[in-house]
Amino acid sequence: RARRYDVVLDLQEQVKGAVIAALARGAVHGPDRASIREPAATLAYRRKHRIPSRQHLIDRCRELAGKALGYEPIGPPCFELSVAPSDKLPPPPFAVFVHSTSRADKLWPEPYWRSLIAHFANTGMTVLLPAGNAAEAARSERLAHGIAGARVVAPQSLSETASLLARADLVCGVDTGLVHLAAALGVPTIALFVATDSELAGVGRAGEHARDIGGKGTVASPEQVVAAAGGIMHRTSA
């Protein structure tokens, strides 16, 4: 609130985000009631825009920004993200497996994770298992137990985690923010969908280096993940 904005965009489409947007000093733009996930959020908007609901979240955000700022998005998404260098990285090759998320129904089965970790560790890759809190650290320890080459990563800052993801040879994880960040960074990425719709929120929209497996009510097998990983790692290294 220390400054005034010409436009405030609410891209989250939820009441909690709309409240924060409304606190800013400026005209708040968001989807209209027919387009948004939580219609009550539109009470915070000064300008409402019709955004087709059955399209990918990235495209929804781009279309909303275009209508609010007066331009037409053209071409595929281009993120152009950069990260700081890090001296805490293991020697290549290494993979980062993101097994945790805020919703229990989006978790992938632990026996599947163990099988996947063992497969890549046996190929000579170091498999890193990040954790953000005590419960996630305990899961990382369970998944890594007895597998040479599997390492638990202690909680660290988002910028440090981004540096780790950006230099990985492969990132695989459930539908959560770090996996989407890896895809936006251009890293070979596999997103495991269990309870959410990959067509609306998958990492594949980021480019050919990213792949979505599974879907709402469908749990992918470790063998499917291995096959997909081989395809995208070969493509990005070619």
C-alpha cells in the first residue's frame, strides 16, 4: 500500500488472493463470475474479464494479463527465469524428486517412489529428496533408506532450491509449485498427477522438455515414469 498501481492482477482466482489484491492501491482485474474458480472473489475486482475456463492455467493467466493491460499474447509461453549460482550442488548427473505437496490426495505412493529412486540410483545418478518441514524430511528419510545414491536435502530457501532444480538432469514430482518451477526453468521435468487435471494445470505447456503422467483418479506406474524420463532426457541432450 506504499505506492499506487495502474493495474493489479489477481491470477489465483481464489478469495484469499483476491483479498490481498484488494489491499493494494489500484484497479483490481480478474475473471468474471462465469470464468472463475471461486465466484466470491469477484467482489474484490473493479474490472472483470471473460476468460474461457477449459484452457490451461498458463493460457488463462496470459489472456487475463492481455485483457487487463491491452495486448494480445502471441506464441508459446516464454518464462526467461534465471537463478543464482550455487556451490552446494552434487557432481552430475543428479535428479531431484519432489515427493511432497500441501494436499494428501496429490501424493504418489511411497513404494512407487522407492522403486523409482532405486532405478535411477542404479544408473549412477544421485537422487536428491528435498524437504521443507519435519514431516517431509521424515518421508525423505523413509524413501532414501537403504538406497545408495539417494540423499535427503535439508530445508533451504526458495532461491537455493531453484538453483538446485535449474542444474538437475531430471526433476520428477507431484503436482506442486517446485515441479512447475523446474519446468519453467527449462529442466527435463515429469509431473505426476493423481487428483488434479493435467490438461488444465500440467507442466507440458512449458515445452517439449516437460511431461505430465497420470491424471485425476489415475496413478502412473514407476515404469511409465522411467519411459517418459528417457524420452525427455534424450531430447534435451540431443
